[in-house]
Amino acid sequence: MTTTLLHAPSFKDLPFFCQSVNGVSENALVITTYPHRRGQHVLNLGPLGKSWDVEAVFAPDINGREGYPEDYYPYGWFRFMKALEDPERGYFDHPLFGRTWAQCQGYSPRVLPREGFRVSIKFIEANLDEPTFTARLTMDDNAVSEQAGADRADSLDASLQALTDLDVAPFSAAWEAYILALYSINRVITISDLNVSLNVFHASITAVESTYPTILDPINYDMQAQIYKLRRDAVVLALRRDVGSEKRIVDWENRAVQSTLEIAVFLYGDPGRASEIEALNSITDPLFVPIGTLKVMSDYIA
């Protein structure tokens, strides 16, 4: 199984080729034990700072590759080593979650005969009372829109076509299907509906990555970053939907022949929700709803 890095990570804006990142998150716990009593009392004082063990690679064949300078090896290493030893904190750009303030606790360079020059680095979070991982994940969430997502999908298709020399547009197709799902259900939506729509969308994107595995090559990290943002766009649009965490579809017994308008007023006190009832039950004649079981939303007031 290959771990996909979404973009080239960096420290103090110096990019480095990342082989792996292992993070640790811990809570500050006060543990108290008592004589002749089983067990212990644990008091959680809150989260400690995060830390990361990073494996970086510096090698001549990385020089000049997309995102890396021509002198990445060896002079890029000298610049990077100076940044690690600088006493001031700097941004550590995590390849998946984004940027956070950090300090280098230590590093250990080594040479492996067949794997090149590697450096093991320990980063420690250094942002007291500041949020973690905000610079990349949320800075442009407000700019997320259906059209912005469509533009991103089009850009990804163009990159994929350049990569494979094939006339394909799977990202746009997946995005259009997702937006159509959100639009078609409109108000008739539950948390389950959102989960299904999102899961189908994410499965479609994963299928594209499986069909065109060159996308996952580390050199295409920028394309991978755009795929991550497209997934993020889908989540943001879903979270904007006014669904209510407790709303769900339930059965309700209609005991008289009546219109969907009368049912909506009776159930919700809102005549505007008649179309919701029609959509839930595939009603073709809204003026005459027969006696029987109907699907309605669980927030009815009757």
C-alpha cells in the first residue's frame, strides 16, 4: 500500500522530499493512585502539543523536479540544515493537513548505499494558544462554490489529459454527478443523504486514482493537492446544507384523502413543504393523496 502525499512539505518555506511523516497527539494526564484501592483516577488537563517524526530525502535525481530547486542536492540540504538549527520557530507544512508553527527538536542525517541521503527529523508544535493546521485547510473555504469546484475539476481533467494523452474528463463527471445529487434532493435531505452523496463522490475520485495510478507519483504532488481540495470543496458544500442532525425520514399514517398542501400544514404548519411530501412519496396528483402510509420528515409537529 502506497501512502500519497498531497504536496511537497516544507519547513520555513524550504521544500523537502518527504518519505514519511508520523505524528503523535497526546493529552496531559494527571494519574492518581490510592493505597489498597484498585484502579486509578485520571484527570485530563487538555491536549499537549503535537509532534512529528519526518523522514526526508536529499538526492541528486530530485534536483530540478517540479517543486524542488536545481541545487536541491547538496546545497538545498545546507540551507535546510541551517533552517533546522535556527532558534526561531517556523512553519512546518504537513503534506496532508497544512501548516502549523513548529520547532526542530533534533535531526539525524545518514547515508544508505541504495537509498540515498536521508534525514530523520523531529518537529515539535510551537503555537501556544494558537490553532493548529489552519493556514491551508480553512483559508479559502469561504470561496468554495459549485462553480469554483467545477473549475477545479476542469483543471484536474486538463492535467490528467496532459499526463495520459487521453481525452477523458472523469473529475468533471464526478463533480457534476455530486452537484446533481445535492440539487435533485434539494430540501428533501437528511444526514444519511449527505453521507451517501459524499461517499459516492469520494468513491468516484478514488476510482479515478486507481484507474490512472500515475496521479499518485510523488512528482505529481500538485495534482494530488488539487484532488484533496476538490474533496474538501464537496465536504464544505455539504456542511452548508440546512439539514438538522436529528431530521430523518419516518412513516406516517394518512387517515383521510386530502391534498399534499393540507398534509404539510397539518404536519409542519408550513404549506411550502408540500413539494417535500410529493417528492418523498412520488405523488403524481397532489390534490388527492389516498389513505395509507406516507414517508415524512421526523420534525413534524402533529
